[in-house]
Amino acid sequence: MPAKIQNLTPQNVYDSFHDVPPLDLDKLGTQSSSSATSDHVTAIQTGIIEALGNGKKENKETNHESEVLAGKPTSLQQKPSQSTRLPVVTSPVETLSKINDIDWSVFAYVQYVTNSNYLCNSLMIFEALHRIGTKAERIMLYPQQWKVPKGKPEAEEERFLLQARDRYKVKLVPIQVVTYEDRGDETWKDSYTKLLAFNQTQYKRVISLDSDAIVKQNMDELFLLPSAPVAMPRAYWLDQPFLSSQILVIEPSLSEWSRIHNYMTKNTQGGFDMDILNTLYKDHALVLPHSRYDLLTAEFRKEPNEHEPYLGTKEKWNGSKVLEEAKFVHFSDWPVKKPWLMDEVERKKKEPKCHAVGKENEQKKDCTDRDIWVGFYEGYKIKRKEVCGREYDIRRRSVGMMRREERKPAWFEPIIR
């Protein structure tokens, strides 16, 4: 079971799993299948994990490694080879016996950055991955015009890049950020850059995480899922069947990257990466359980009887239990601004109300959901200052808040008034 949260202070809500030991693969390899009760391998017990890689760097799909690392589609003239599939392991005992044979260098968590505003966010994701002891490698795709200084950094971007590399053991991968001037939308550029994760064929599997989020627990088990081009959680907050791209488990390959690149090149209407991925993969993507891997902050601003889309049943909502089980929490809470754009005055205006519980003549106030929600935003501010040296930049905050007011919510964003 996840670590019990004793009190809902901002630090405990944000960092509630900071003292949970990372997945100990050496000990796990000596256990029987019936004793594999570690929280980090719950997926193994419940049958989510059915496949393992052979841990060897073989069958590269391209010899143009520099092009792949740069994220440039210059190798697309070649006929893509089939992606290297992960062999199926059907026995839990066989799964456990192979844990120690895993070469974690063939797996990676990936972040992309197209501007300095989100560089600190990505740094916070890598800080969390480093702190909780993930085994896989970490890579950051960043604009090639940014310089990684050999000496003392001068610009903030330089300092953050060095911090990612030296403190959080991140591999820095310069990329050419492709712009689509005919699309008229910045999201198209960001979508293309994010989806370059499909082209990182030096890895057998990568996990792409949106940076406006909190990593609360180790998610290394997702690298061992059954083979599929991509795994995504269900966008449970939408009325229509749709998959969320806030966390992606990807098997990079030239064939899949070619599909994405060709679609984005030919489609002139623009769109978000979530639209693109659903168009291409909605019928054959592997579906992740959203309760662990895609909890939205908006869930804690709902009324107690409004959680059925998340729970999947009419069971009673328990915010503390939901928080304990969550591994990845995404800041998605329209019209609430992102935490680095919102000051305390604005946050207090938007924070949830306490709920009345108990019989009509014996009602009490339950403030659990409010305290958790406040903990997300206040905890993020505290961690941001710790990692980046500031809670937010006043200039960027004012510009970001103005843009947030001007734009309309994307069609897939949850709206809680």
C-alpha cells in the first residue's frame, strides 16, 4: 500500500511519497511471486505487466544516430523497419526471475522544452524522478540554439541546463524546433516537438510526461508493459471516448515516427498532440489506468457526487485514498491558472469549499479535498523555489496570466466553475 499521509500540509501533499524507498530490484528478484507486495510492483501482482525486454541494445533501426538525437526527420526517406517488440512473459514467476536482468539504459523518461518558461517545470519533473530513485535514464530535448556552457553559466537557461545534467543526471539532447507558420498556432510547434519522443530510437521504450504536473511515485513498472506502439490513459473527464496524452509510454521506431511526421506535414488545420495521437492510435493504443497515472487537480474541486467518471462506479469518494494511490498528478483545472502563474490571492478565490457531511442535524465540515487541492498548488510553489530559486517570475507571470485570460479553454480541458 502507498505510504499513509498523516496530515495534509502543502509539503506532504506535494512530497507525500518522498520517503518511500525506490524499487529494490535486487531484493525483488529473490522473492516468490506471492511475496511481491512492494507498492512499486503492484502492477506485476495485478497482471498489468506481462512483458519484459531482453535488456540488450540490439537491432537499431537507423545508423543516423545523430539525426535521431537531433529530432530531425532527415532519415524518413529510408524505408522504416519494424519496431523491436518486447517479448511476452506470461508467468509471474518468470517475470520476477527476469527483473534483475533488465538493462535500464534502454529505457528513458523524456521531457521536451521549446521555451524558457517551461524549462523550470521540466527541471522539477527531473528533480522528482531523481529523488524517488527511478532506474531509467532521463533525457531533455531542448532548442539547439541554447548553449550548454563549459564554465560559469550566465543566462538562466544555461544554469538550468547544467543543473539538469549535473544534479539530476539528465542527458541533454539538442533538437531543431520545427515551426509551422501556416498553422497560426503555437500548439502545433509544441505538439511536433513533444512527439519527437517517437523518434528516440536509441531507446527501446520512453515515457513522456507533461511538465505541468507532479510525479508522486516511481513509475518504472510502465517500461515493462506489454508491447504496443503507445500506451495512454483514458481521458476520463470527457463525455466521449478519448485518450489522454499527458503521460505517454512509447516504443520509439522509425515506422511510427514516419506516420506522425507525415500526418503533421500534410494536415494543415493544426491541433494538439492529444488530437493527433487519438487520430492515429485511438483504436489500438494500450490503455493505462487513469486512477494511478493521470489524476487531474480539477477532481478535487468537484462536489462529492460528481466523481463517477473518475471512479467508474457510484462508490463513495475518498480524496485521501485517491491521493495515496496517485502516481502522476496533472494541473488541469480551468479556469484556474497554472501554479506558476497564480499568486496566493488568486488561489484563495478559486480554492474548493469544504463539504458538509453527516446527517442533516449533525453535519460537520469535511475539508479534505480543499486541503489536498491547496497542497498541490502551495506545495508546487515551495518546490519551485527550492529547485529553480523562485516561486514564479513576476514578468512571466503577468504575461502568462494575461494570455490565460485572453485564450479560451481547449475543447478537452475540464471546466470547473
